[in-house]
Amino acid sequence: MNTPAPQTASHARRKVATLAAWSIPVALAVLALKAAAWWITGSVALYSDALESIVNVIASAVALWAIRVSYTPADADHQHGHHKAEYFSAVLEGVLICVAALMIFSASWEALRAPRVIEQPWQGLAVNGFASLVNAAWAWLLIRTGRAERSPALVADGRHIMTDVITSVGVIAGLIGAVATGFRILDPLLAILVGANILYQGWQVVAGSLSGLMDRAVSTEEGLRIREIISMNSKGAMEVHDLKTRIAGRATFIEFHLIVDAGMTVRESHEICDRIEEALRKEIPSVRVIIHVEPDDEAKLPRGTAAVPFA
């Protein structure tokens, strides 16, 4: 039997959508600060840092769109819902990150050929440092909430911003060294390192999202927990086999075959299924359960092997 999709908690939906919406003005504010730091100093490393913030603005807008689409109820054309929309957002964000990295490499090459003098370095670094503190706090909030609400788009956005924070810290440290030593070539070299790190992070985001689009199963730990929940709530059944899982955004899909005595009534088997489904819904957010009930001659294990064993 197939359970209807449970109602999405309006509170969780509002929380995710609100954070996604606020990511845009936060990203614009950070971009303005980093652009000001670059304008003050003329540093190509700070330019690369500001360039990544442009990607943050675009990615935040795409993430907001994807989250809103993912919460759209199932319809005739998308009968299992729109949860995977968030993966497309994460893939696009990863591609944008890689494009930003290539632009940084281009600017760095020009600066290597003609190293520039960094003007007013301390003022620029102070502005950039403040922007990084804002970014770090916001990234932590996005990742924490995205994991709690199982939102790939929110987590991807938070991880991207956290990458920006890490690279900013490296840029600030490196520029302090460049100013202290007078080696102007350190500026474009830092920008190249920033670009390489951004390129790697972009690939990580894309790879993780493609895994989700390919219907990745739950983790081993989560799979064992699902088996335990089913076993604890299967009293009256004889066996469970062909358990399959997949993750689509915040939704977890679970399906399996339940073996019952051939003489059991439809109502009795239905009650067992209801009990299992209710237990899974209590433990796993946004779960979708499909149970195929079969008579005992379809069992894969000999009788008496264990209490409701898995085949």
C-alpha cells in the first residue's frame, strides 16, 4: 500500500524560505563591502574575493527559487513532488563557482605580468575582515538550518559562503605578509590559490548534487535505523524483504515487501502497515512509504528463522 505524502510543516517551510530570501540582501551587503575593500587597495586578491561574492548573490537567488519550487505540492506531471529542484540549484551554484574561479585565474595572470602596488592595505583589510565575519555567521546559520530541515539548496549555499570565508581569511593573512615583506607578487599568487580552492569547492558541490539526482540511498546508519523501526513495529508479519530507499531533497522514500500469513484478512495486514508507516513518520522527516503485502508462499527465508527477519 502507498501512504499519502504527509503535510509539510508550515513552520519549517517558512523558516527555510525566509533564510533563503534573506541570503540575497546579506550577499549584496557582503559584496558591497568586499568591492569597497578592493577599490581602496587595488589588490587583485581582494578583487578575486569580491568576484566570488557576485556568485554568492546569483546563487542565493537561484537557491530561493529552487526551495520555493521544492515545496510545491505534487501535481499530475510530478506525482512524487518537486523535491529534486534543490539539487538543480546546487548544480548550477557549483557551475557558477567554477566560472568565477576561471575569471580569477584570468585576472591573476594579468597581475603576475605587472604586479601592482597595494594602496591603503590596512583600511581595505579591515573592511574585508568585517565582511568575512558577517559571512561566517550567516553560513553557519544556513548550514545548521539546512541540515535540520534537509534542504540541499540551503546547505549548498551555506557551504559555498563558508568557502568564501575560508578563502577570505587566507587572503587577509597573505596580504598582511605581502605588505610586511614588500613582495608585490604575493598578491596575484594569493588570488591564484583562491581560484584553485574555489574551483575545488565548486566541483564538490556539483558532485554531491549529482549523487542526489541519481537517487542515492540513505546512509548505512540510517538504513539500519529504518530496519530497526520496521522490525519493532511489524508484529503479526512474518518477513520483510527487498527493502529499498532513496533520497530526494528533504524527502526519504522507503519501499519493501511485507510477508504475512496467507489466511490473514486485508484489514489485519492493513493495520500492520499503518503501524509501521506511523512509526517511520515519527522518526524520519518527510518520509514516503510504499509497502507491498505478499502471502507466506512468497517468503525468501525459511519459517522460524527470526521474528520478522529481513531477507
